[in-house]
Amino acid sequence: MLQRFDDCKGRWVCSADPETGLVELKYKQVATSCIIAIGEEYKIQRDDTVTVLKRVSFDEIQSESYIMTA
């Protein structure tokens, strides 16, 4: 089942399913999806904020978000 992931600013970043590895991203007129394997990471950058998803098992996707510094 798809889970919601937000960045460190509280903005929706994507939805992802730990069981299948499916990651879906829809923003304005753009939509994309991919599948990440267990152990892989997927990085999403929006403005100055980076969110990194890591699929650690069939039950869990970990998320880390931070603001880029110059």
C-alpha cells in the first residue's frame, strides 16, 4: 500500500510502497514513477530541499530530508 512521504518542510514529496518498491511522484504537470530494490536509494530534490528514500525491506522504506547548504 502506498505511503505518503513529506520533506523536512512538511511538503508532500512522493508516495511509495515498501512491498513492491514502487515510488510515484506527481508535481504540477509532471508525473513519474520508478521501482527501487531492497537496499537501493532514491533521491528527490525540490528547490533547496533533498529527500532520500531507502527501501530497507518488504515492510519499510526509510526517509531522510534536509536543506542543501551553499
